Amino acid sequence: MTAKKRKFSEDYVKFGFTFIEKDELQLPRSVICMKVLSNDSMRPNRLETHLKQQHPTLVLKMK
């Protein structure tokens, strides 16, 4: 069984993410730390978790 290929949504920008394409997959990339996550991480809750855990001071500024 192959994993679901997730697609980037413009809504993910509010979590500080854009995407790159690699091997025909869209991968989320943080515009803050430039870290590239797996395609499976392209879910709002996982992107928000990255933002809160890796960049907690920015979460406070966004509120």
C-alpha cells in the first residue's frame, strides 16, 4: 500500500511553511528555519506542532 501524497495548501503559510518539490512530491519547508519535513507532515496539526515546539517565541508574537 502506498502512502497518500499530500498537497500543499495556501493555508499552511500561516504556520510559516511553503513547499519544495522533490521526486514529484511536495514537501513542506519552514520559512523560519528552512527545515524540510516529510510529505506525511503536510497536515495542519503537524505543521502547527513544529511551529509551537521549534519556534515558541514566534507563536506568542502571532497571537
